[in-house]
Amino acid sequence: MPELPEVETTLRGISKKILNKEISSFISREKKLRWIIPPTIGKRVKGQRINNAFRRGKYIIFELDNCSLIIHLGMSGKLRVFNKKMKPKKHEHWDLNFTDNWTLRYTDIRKFGVLDLTLKNPLEHKLLKDLGPEPLGNSFNGIYLFEKSRKKSIAVKQFIMNAKIVVGVGNIYANEALFMAGIKPIKKAGKVTKKEYENLSTKIVKVLKDAIHEGGTTLKDYSNAEEAPGYFKKKLQVYGRGNLECFICRKNLKEIRLGNRSTVYCVSCQN
DNA sequence: CTGGTGACCTGGCTGC
DNA sequence: TGCAGCCAGGTCACCA
């Protein structure tokens, strides 16, 4: 499920159903996701309200009366609001119950997600404090990428996927943005020119905005194996298209592994 | 410091 | 039909 557009879509979907509601209880059916779920969450959140819900990179943060919850969806996490009467199914690991009929329920087949609680400013949390700028915010642009990348020998694709450089660019959109910008993913970040970074930064913004507009890219829903329509089918140019024809030049796209992630590009359109 | 690799976990798909 | 092996939207910990 989640790159930035999917997290944003999730947040928009749940926000109005949970904001300003009083929490009646927190129930976890799993001790640990990626890390231990703090056992004190239940006591801590009971009787409090969710005053604010926002996104930072791929993290979702709920600000309550005197603490904050930090949530990450990992590779396969989902947050949805259910009627409390719906019995939890397999892989539905925790519930945040409200005093009305609703519960916010977290599902995560692979358990790579995160749930943590902090009493301090959530942006100072260990997982959030070193994050780079938001790609859709005003401090992100080509000059920033250019300056950050000088003398870096790492591949430009891995560079833009590094959350300390810029948040929210996952494997799908990194492949797509590099194709749109005509830059080879394996090119060293330090060798990419200022002009290329200006182009790349606008393509990153474009692909993320387009994806948010389409409600994210859902590839597969593991629970029912439905192939999602929309953005994925219509708009992806390279991701998942290894050995298929480039839409621009009709030559076959090349698929390699870069940093253990599948990487697809066009040998003639990207330099 | 930088960059490369393995680890976490479950399930779907491919090929023998 | 069975099963081994590989792959998947993320990212941290550890190593050289």
C-alpha cells in the first residue's frame, strides 16, 4: 500500500471520522509489529480526544490531549474505520475504540508497521527528527537536491529514496520520476547536474500530486487479491514493466536490482 | 562519515 | 498437487 500518496489518502479518509472523538479504549492483539507496541498505550489514551491528525513523510501522527501516537504503515499496513461490532479478522492487530459506535482498526499482514506513543513533541521523536523536507512543501526543489548530492557516489535513485534527503519517495515513484525526468537510476547522485535536478524535482512533485489525485496506487490487496483500478493501471510508465516496451521509444525497458529494490528504466530515454 | 547488506514478516506466484 | 525459492509498497541496524 503505502508511499506518500497512499499515506495521504489514508489520512484524508480517516480524519473526519476520528477527529475530536473521545477514545474509550485501545486494544492490541499483537505485542509487536516492527517494534514492541508500548503496553501503556491503553491506559494513556483512554478518555482523551484526537485533536489533530497529520502526516510527516510516511508517518501519521495523532495529537491527543497530553500525548501523541506515531503510526507507520510499513509495507502492508492499512488504517480503516469500522463499526465496533465488526469482529477483527486475521492480521487486524489493533483497535482504537471511540465512545460512539466506531473503531479505528489497523491491519498489517507483514507487521513492518509501527505504533509508538510519545509525551513530547512528536516531531522530535527519534523516528521523525532526522527526516528531510516534504516534497510537496516549499523547501524542496532542484537546488536543494543538487547541493545535498555533491560528492555523493550513491545512485541517484537511492539518493532520492533516502528519507533523510527527502521524505515520501518510495520505490514506485522513484522509478516513475526518474523516467519522466530522463535520468538513469544508476547514475551517481553527485554526477547529476543542477538542471537535471531541477527537472527531477518537478517530476517528483508531479508524480506524487497526480497519485494523490488518483487516490494512490494500490497494487494488490493481499486479503482478497483484487487488482485495483485507477492510477496503477493507467499511469505507471515503468514500474512493474520490465522487458515491456517503453511508451516513448518502443524499445524494451530494462529491469535491474539496485539496493535490493526492483528498478526499471529505459536505456535510450534515460541518460 | 559513507555506502552496502541483512533483517523484520506473511503470502502470492512461478517453475520443477 | 506439493513444495522450494523468489518477490513485494519500507527502513533500521550493523558492518566494512
